[in-house]
Amino acid sequence: MRHQLLGMLRISVVAVGLFLFPALSEAHVTLRPNQPLRPGSFADFIMNVPSERASGTVSVSLEVPEAFLKAGGRLNRVEYLPGWEVVIEKEDKPDEVYSEEMATREERGHASEGGASSGKTATSEKENELLNEMRRKWIKKVTFRGGLIPPDGFQAFLLSFQLPSTPGTYRFPAVQVYADGTEISWVELVQGAQHPAPSIILDNRQEHSASQQLPLVLSALALLMAAGLAVDRFRRGKA
């Protein structure tokens, strides 16, 4: 009886873990959102990088696809983890894209001011010029290097995205480099491929689907708690 209860507890733990943390159950580079996704919104993603060889991972790069950028998506921020060097590669936005973004930004600025005096100073004007120069470029590629993900380990890198307004599946080519020089290219665009590219799936129904999954999560947690209580009662009865 005791072995049966312990076995039930182990099964519950594994089931809940795989349900709540699917990224850890997949042995390839993935992008996982931290919240439900809405087209046109901002969202943080975890890029999960597992090490599957005898030598550890020393570098991983992620490329932002052209389709994502043209649809209005952007990679805005990256987390700078201790022990890792971050290399960000940018390129100039097309003139029409930059002009449209600046016009939208100016409209929002006028609306927020509400016709009141802006009170701009020479310092704020200079700062705005520098920001506009930064906004002229978009991030095309980010590389994390110089650290080490040990064999059978994984590392989570935090990335912040502005999502496109157009729903769809956007695939981000990635390259993982191991300490022995082996490079694994996660670039295949077919679902279920051996080396699939990390992807962001943007769907208008995702937020609703996420709310529907909440009862399943609660049920899984209830099962885990029930199994734990059963084991505890059994042990007390034996004492």
C-alpha cells in the first residue's frame, strides 16, 4: 500500500511538472511566453536552452525573422545574465517603417500633452534625438556567449517582445554552440522536425484558451495535494 501511494505521488509530480512547465520536457531550444499573448501587445518570453551533449553549451544566438519585423513585431529588450556576454546586432529600419513609427509616436505625444506646454529643455531635446537614433534601427539578432550550460543542464534567457498585430506563426532561427565546437542549427520550419526553429504562435483565441486551462491546472494541483495527504496519513498510522 505504501509503495502504491508513493508511486501515485511521483506520477502526480511528473504530470503536474510536464503540464505547467512544458519547456523543460522538450529537448530543443524553445520560446515560451510568461503570459497569454494578444496581437499588438508586449510580452516577455523565456528562451529555454538545454545542453544535450557531453560538453556544455557556450553560446546561443537567436535571429529575428523578416516576417516578424514587417508585421510590426520587435525584439525590444534582453536580460543580461551574470557570466554571459550579450551581443546585439541591429540594422536600419526601412524608411517607410521608421517614418510611420515616428508619426505615430508624435501623435501619441501630442495627445498626452493635451495642448499644454511641453516644457522641453535643451537636455531633453538632446536625449530625444539620441533615442530617435536608437529607434531608427531594429534588433535582428542576439547572441549570448561566454557562459556555460553544463551537460544535462539548461539555461533560461529572458527576452521582451512587441508582438505583431497580425496573428500567425513566427519562427526564429537559432544556433547553439557547444564547448567542443559542435554547432546545432535550430532552423527547420516544419512542425515536428528534428531541429525545429523556436516559434511564437500568435492567435486571437490564445487568451481565452489560457483562461480555460486554469481549471485543469487547479485539478492537477489538487491531485498532487491529495496524494501528499494520503502519504502523510499513512505514515502517521504506522507511527
